[in-house]
Amino acid sequence: MSEIMFDPRAFCKIMLHAAKYPHLAVNGILLAENGKTSTIADAVPLFHQCLHVSPMAEVALVQVEAKALQKGQHIVGYYVGCENFYDNRFERAPGIRIADKIAESCSNACIAVIDNCSISINMRYPALKMWQYRDNRWSKAKCVVENDSVTFDAVSCLLQRGAAKELHDYDNYLDNTQNDWDNVHLNGDLKQILAMY
């Protein structure tokens, strides 16, 4: 079983996106540094309304890819959280076609399904179920979080202080272009909080 490593920043953003919209399905894009496909360096929250392939999803993918290239990154995966709190199965995840589209251009693409039941302020193991595209099909993979105990403490701290409200996804950007879907404002906070632990 292959392993997918998550940088603390990417993991925190995914957890905050799920926490911001606990009553809705959410999705986003996973980015890796150029030349590395098994380490997720960042996550870009996309939608909390319509998660399927749509014109807006295509526009978002083009914009995310362009910004990622400027930072020396590329799209390697997709994450999704189901609307139903207990529905954490790959087969039930909305927007899988987006992951399939990513797999067309990234040979080792991955998908992370958020395990909603595992997100808490006392998190002690990754709340992500992973799959990787290999041999023309999605196969289970293992999620590993870099500096896991420190990262879980940081997620707990962020959730307790209500930082999920500060995260902007692409839907928020479409409502108001002042909302930065790249979440640069949050990156500094994440770095500072991670340094405390």
C-alpha cells in the first residue's frame, strides 16, 4: 500500500474547510512541489455548494493550476467531504469525476475522503481515507501526516479559536473577489501556530 504524506499546512486547511461547513459537502485540490507526487504541500478549498464537474469547476482548476505553477507546484489530487456526517465512503463521495480528470494528467493522482466522524479538537490520527490512481484504477493508500502529533495539536488549537471562519474557498471568492481562495492570510497563522507546538 502506497503512502501519501501531508504537509501540516495542507492537512490543516482540509480540516478547517470541513469544519467551516459541517452541514455541507466540501471539496478541494491537492498540490505538490514539482517533482514530488507523494507529498501534499498545500490544499486549495474549492466548493461547498456544487461539487460536480461544472463550468465553475473547470475555471477554478485552470486558475489553481496557473497559480500553482507560479509557486513551483502542480495539481496531484482531490479531496472531498460528504454532506452526510456518517457517509465517508469513496463510492459515495461527490465530484469523483474531478479526481478522474486530474488522474488524466497526473499518473499518481490521489484522492482524500474526509472522515467526518474523526474531526475533533482531540484528533489523534488522520481524518482522511486515501486512494491513489495506479494501473488505471483507484487503489487504497495510507495517509501520513508530517509531524502528526504537532499537526493534530495545531488543528485542535485552530478549531477551538474558530479559525475555520477565516478560511475562504472558491465559492467564497465567487461571492466576493476580496476573499482569497489561496488563503495566504491563513498561511502565516498556520506557520505561527505550528511553531508553538
